[in-house]
Amino acid sequence: MAGLNRHTTPLIILMSMLAAAAALALAIVPPASYFLAGLSHAQGSLEGRAGRLALEISRLSWRLQETGGLQGLQLALGSPEIEGGVEQRRILTPDGRVLASSGPAAPLQGPLLVRRALVHGEAQAPAHAHAPALTLAEVEVTRSIRGLVQETALIGLICAGVGLSCWMLLRLLPMRLLDQALARAAYLATHDMLTGLSNRTAFQEKLAEALLRTNRDGGGVALLCLDLDRFKEVNDALGHAAGDALLRATARRLAQGLRGCDSLARLGADEFAIIQAGAPQPEGAGRLAERLLALLAVPFDLNGTQLTIGVSIGIALGKPGQDPAGLIHDADVATVQAKQAGRGRFHFFAPEMNARLQERRALEQDLRRAVAREQFRVDYQPLIDLRSGRVSGAEALLRWNRPGHGPVSPGSFIGLAEETGLILPLGAWVLTAACHQAARWPAPLVVAVNVSPMQFRHGDFCDTVEVVLRASGLAPERLELEITESLLLQDTEAVLATLARLRALGVRIAMDDFGAGHTSLAYLRRFAFDKIKIDHSFVQGMVEDASALAIVRSVVQLSRTLNIRANAEGVETPEQADILRQEGYAEAQGYYFGRPVPPEQFAALHLLPPGAASTPPPPPVPARAAGE
């Protein structure tokens, strides 16, 4: 605000000067114009009258030589009363004597306006016919302009009042508008326009003040950083207008859980922060976080669409002498930890989290480098037809041997790839490599490729699949795309439209990890999946857990009813394989049948007869082929 005042001071001075100039012009110009016009008119009137009198008297100049001639001249001067006042008229000799006069009894009051005209006579002798005319007398006409001065003064007073009013109007109205503009600018500089909450700049100032009070007076201060879960999915699926409406609704709901002394701010796209002061810590921050989690767990209703997003909360407690930047960093680290722990929860900052954050950043850097340099490989796990016992295809599984660290579990980097958007080029690379590899296998072996929800929501995914199939020469019916149930929870109509387009290409669609998430049988009715894969947790528990076995049976019965092929994954023992075969499962996979192996080893183990030489692997396939 101080900066705004500093920059607007010259403008205020300029506005004041212009207002003063306008007021001064209104106060001076009208009366001055009136006075000058009246004076000019009076002067012209006097000059005209003096000239006419001089001409009339010059015709009567012979009376100057006669007895009683002065009386005639007196009559020639006429009445001194004129319209708007009186005049004093005199005839003077060349030496200044008064020959005749006409005027009021009382002397005229000044200021006076005087005009004179000469009275000429003709020469008497013919010899002087060309001589100049003789000056016989002079006519003087005098008039008071006191009335004009008084009228001008009155007009001046009126104009001064108008000018003062004008100055006040021009000075105060712009100043009020300027004050309003400055207040608006100050608001915009410290508030988020979408939600009306404090922005990052104002929030940092409030946090600095809170820490200063804590250091001076004691007590505790807690900083809670909130990151909305699955907000990007809402933005992508429903559009930015729905995302903005969701942010406004979230801000209102968060405010309901705060005390009057707590400060709420929006720091970024889907990031909020809360300063909690004057509460016992860490109990106060923990209770507040639980309250906020409960508030945001309730679904949002956006124009009839029910949305559940949740929030991950990181909490940092202020320490004596800590600066705002350090406290914000600690809360951000705790937020990342909460997200990595499964979202929808809160975590307090602990010093060891910094090490984990540094490791995560290093992992992200290595992952980006690996995507750019294609430092991955695709292994293949066999899919077994339980009726014949033969290999029916393989599932393509991504593997990464991180330089300096060795093999990295997909669970350690796939989530990070989805958060950073790297899953798009990485998924395209896997799809391209798998299709080119499967094209070398004998028909009708299929290749199953996992598809991330982010890939699926990408606008050109169907085009990518079509381009890859054309480039690899793989028949569309030999490609099987596996999607998870979580994808079906988002913008169902758009998802089903994409599924229908893929089906039109001839590609098979499988629902992966069936039963592990929020399964809805309505999706199975609305779209005819080619395969459902029951989650491995039920397969591994069905020998000892009767409820797991009941679920395994119900899934295969459902698949028969809907004419959908059923697959069981995670088979590790002969007993599990026998049960699945007896229950009627068409296909299974797991370590019992074969571990994921590189393509040349897969061919040697599962595709070639004993003693046959394996075919060399195909050349590396660049990821960009998927988008050409």
C-alpha cells in the first residue's frame, strides 16, 4: 500500500493543480469578460455620442459669434439622462474654458469614463479655401461606470462560489475515485480473485506477523498446507468452470471449520494454507486437520454432479527464531508425505522427511532422464489358458534399472510418473514396444498393456493406439488394453465413449484388479468388457479364507452370465491353479506359470519348442513412434 501511495502522489498533485486552475478560471473569466464587454460598450457609446455632439455643434458654430448663441449651444447638448444612467456633457474652448454644460446636479461618482471630440469650423476667406479646418471648441462627455463595476463584483462573487464548488467537486470526487481504485488495487494485491481468500503474498505477511508474536509473547503457531486430492481429474474431466466452482465451494467449506483467529489462504491452483495461532500444539493442529478432513470427505454437488475429492494435509509447528520460508517448506514436505502415504490424511513434519523429499526429487530427475533416454525395458508374463494349459498371450510389464541404484519397483515410480505427467510419453513407449514385440509372435497370441487413467483421458489416446497398430502391423484383436476401476469413476460418459471407439478399432478391453476398488456392476452392464481380472488378493486368500473363495466363485459366475472372459492373477501355487480351473476360470497368470521375463527369454520359455533357437529381439522402438 505504501508503494501505491508513493506512486500516486504526483497524480494527486496534478489533479489538485488542474482542479485549482479550473476553479480559478470559473471565478475570474466570467466577471472579467462581463466587465470588459460592458466597458467596451460604454466606451463605444461615449465616443459615438461625443462625435455626434461635436458634429452638431460644428454646424451651429456661427452661434458662437452671436449674442445669445451660448443658449443655443446649451440646447444642443441635450438632456444628460440616458438609458441606464446620466452623463455630464460640456463644450470647452481650446484653452479649456467651459462654454456650456449639461449634467446632473450632483457630481458623478467614480470611476468615470471620459471621451472628447473636437468641434471644427470653416475658414472665412476664399484665399484660405484649402487651409485646414479651424478648431473652435471641444465636446467632452463623461459617464460613471460605478454600476458596471458593482455588477461585475456581484458576478465575481457568484462565479467565485461556483468556482469553489467546482474545485471541491473536481478535487474530492477524483480523490474519492482514486481512493476506491487504490483500495481495489490493494485488495487485488492481497487476495485471490477466484475464492476471495488471502493470496500467497498476504499469507506470508500474516505468517511473519504470527511468528513474530509467538517469538515475543510465547505460545504456539501451526501451519497447515492443504493439497486437494484428484482435483486435476475434475478439471480434465469436467472442465475449468467446474474446477473453479469446486475451488470456491472448497474455500467456503474450509472456512466453516476455522476459528475467527485462524487465517485461510489460497496459495496456488489446488493448494490452501491455514495459520493456527493461540491453540495448544500439536493437539490443536491435529484436531483442526481431522475436522477439515471430515468436512471435505462429504461429496460436493456441482450442478447435479456428485464429486468427492478429499485432501492431503501437511502440518509444521513453528519453532523459536524460525522464518516463514522455513515453516512453509516444512509444511510442504509434510504434505508430500501425506500424499505418498495414500492421500486423505494428515502428517506432521519430521526432520527425516527432508531426506525422503530429497530422494523423491532425485528419483524424479532420474525418471525424467530415463524417459528422455528410453532407459527402460518391457518384460512379459505369460497368460495361461486354463482349459488347454497353453500360453494365450502375455502381459507387458515395465521395468527400470535405475543407474546407480539397480532395479526399481514399478510401484515406486509409476505414481510419480502420473503426478508429473511423464506417464504420457512413458505409456506411449510401452505400448509401442509391446505391439512391435507381439507382432513377432505367432497369431493369435495377445499382448496385454496397462493403461494409466491419465493416458486414457488424454485427447489423442485413441489416435495413438491406431498409429501404433498401423506402424507395428499387429492385428487390433491381438492388443488388450487393461484399465482400472478407478478410471470408470471419472466422467463416465466420456470414458465409455473412448472405450467404444477403441472397441470399434477392434482392440480388446479388460477391467483390471476387479473387486479391489469401488466396483460398480452398472459399468459391466453399460459396456461389454472382453475380460475381467479378479484382484490377486482374493486369489491368494481363497485357500484359507472362505469369503475370498466365495468372491472368486461369484466373479466367475458373473463372467459366465455376461459372457465375459475371467482372468485370475497372482497364482503362486498348484493348489490355487486347480481351484481356479475347477471353478471355471478361463485364464490365469502368476509366478506359478511364469515370472515376467525379457522378450527373448519369454520366447525361449513359452513360444519355441524344446531345442529351437530363439529369435533375436526386435530393435529398440522410439517412444515418439506412438504419437506420429
